[in-house]
Amino acid sequence: METKVLTAHVPLPLAEKVDEMAARLERSRGWIVKQALAAWIAQEEERRRLTLEALADVDAGRVVDHKAVQAWADSLDTDDPLPVPH
């Protein structure tokens, strides 16, 4: 696989944690950084997918009225909570 060198300045405490993790896992610093970067990118891609899905729901009118949600949330402290609004 082709690779590309990326350079980043990170705070010293973070760099030290990367080094500690690399030593504990018996992996290289580069391996740790690649794993962290891949996980972060996957998380951000999922966040974007979920945001676009939510916006599509809003555009299609698939929303729950704020007042209904507030009334439900307020009822959770009572002896007779309301059903979850749909």
C-alpha cells in the first residue's frame, strides 16, 4: 500500500501518552497514530451519515414536536409518566 508522511505538532503530554501506549502494546508510534486517526475518521464519517439522515427526516416531516417531548420529559418525574411521543 502506498503511504504518505503527515506531520503534526502535538502537545508534549499527548506525545508522551502515544509513546507510553506504543511501549505497552509493543507497537510503533506510527501504528498507534494510524489506529487513532482511522478510528477518528470512521467516527466523523458516521457522524456525518447520521446528520444527513436526520436532516432528511426533517425535510420529510418526520419530527416530534418540541412541546410534546418537553411534556414527556417533565412527566418522567411523576407517578404517571406520559408515553414516549412519536
